[in-house]
Amino acid sequence: MTSPRRIEIIDIHVHVRTGDHAKVWERDRYVPITAEGFSDHPDAMADMYRELNGMAVIFDIDDETRTGLKASNEEVAQWVAKHPDVFIGFGSVDPWKGKAAIREVERCADLGLKGIKFHPAVQDFAPNDPRFFPLWETCARLGLAVLFHSGTTMAGAGQPGGAGIRLEYGRPIPYIDDIAARFPELRIIMAHPAWPWHEEQLAILRHKPNVYMDLSGWAPKYIPESVIRYANSLVQDKVFFGSDFPMLSPHRWLREFAELPIKDTVRPKILRDNAARFLGLTHLVEESPAASEAR
């Protein structure tokens, strides 16, 4: 009988292709995405994270109203069921689907998914619009985290009018701050350093106990200095490792992160422990030497 794998990292931001996106991937509509030649097929991804002694949160983005492309939360759940030692699933719902969106959130919970991914700029909605409050109420009631894209996006970059995508919807203040204040039981992750509004992002992390962030989508050497400084100090318990694979490989992200001046006591928090606690995987969190000595 083989012993359980030692988990050293949790990548909280990984994209998979489902439904129509498996046929017409969004990167073909917006910008080519490569990640050092690693396959983005879920089976290959699972092997990749096993080799890294890691786990990954996987999801798609439901933007059917805007693009006509259907995503499949069932497929995400199926990949989790196939690779339960590696994958944790988040669902996604199109916020413009009204009551159907609420039902889909409830179905995501029934499927065993742990959160819901939203991309306000791509899905073309303001999170603090009262029309979407029932979504946040439902997620909070069911204990589902919400993961919001924040900051700029490469989606639509270079196309006429940016393909109609409004970057403002990725701004932390007022959008994320407002719903964090209105729904204090809703656990929120701001995806990516929210450049050019990352100072607003850091202010929210300090002010709102229910808001966290991941460092995905940016090669660590390019992450704004203030984000690294706060992650290394004042918000060290609220920052997660994320790659944004397949846009950026976890290998590159981890190589560059290793070169940053992160405290030895903080590094495992960002790479694993903070996400483990957030996701209810507290058995993965190693006890500190002091705690071990106190037993």
C-alpha cells in the first residue's frame, strides 16, 4: 500500500476547457496562450501537479450570454472525481441568467464544487449591481467561495474596442469592497494582483476579513513591489499561490517565486497553508516547530 503524497503546493487558479470551450477555447478569440509547452488536457495537468507534489483548483468561465459558448460544471466535477488526489473544483455561472444562475450555483454545491468563478469584465457585469445580490446571498448560504478576476485582462487586448470588454469591472473599489461589506459571510478571493488598482486591493485585504487574493497571472518577477511587501508582512495569511495555467506554468511561477525575498515563515503560507485552511484541507498544514515542541 502506497503512502499518501506529501502536498507542498496548492495552485488555486487553474483553467480547464469544458463544454463549448473545449471546441472553441477563449484564447483563440482573444490572445494566444502558451505555458512552456505543457499540455492543458486535464489528465496531463493532473500528472504535472503530482510531479510537483501539488494540488490545483480547476474551473472554467461561463460567459454564454456574452459569447454564446456554454461551459460545463459537470465536466469540472468529473475531472475532480477522476483525479481526487490532485483537483479541487470550482464552478462558474453566467450572472445574467437570473434564477437559472441561482439554480446553477445550488447545483454546483450538489456536485461537490467548493466555489464559483466570476470574470466581471469578460462576463460584462458590475458585481455590486443589486440584480446580482441573490447570487452572493446563495453562495454565502451554501458556503461557496467566490473567485473574482481583478485588475486588467488580456482578454480582448488589441482588438477593436478591446472586444467590448470594460476593464473597470475588474476594479476592487467599489465593486469587491461593496459586496464584501454587504455580505460579510461571503468568502471572496480577488484573482491576480489587481494592477493598476493593486493598492485598492491591498486596502481591502487589510480592511475586510472575508477577502483574500491570489498571485496568479503574473510572473513573480513582475508582481508590483507593494504586493510582495504586503504579502510578506501585513496580509501574509490572506495570499494564495496561483499560476493561471495554461497562461503561465506553475513551474515558471515557482522558479521565480523562489527568487523573491519572502520570509521562510511566510513562504509555505503562500504556497500551501493559506489555501489549505481556506479550502478546509487543514490536515495538509504542517504544525510549526514550536507547536510540535509544545505537545
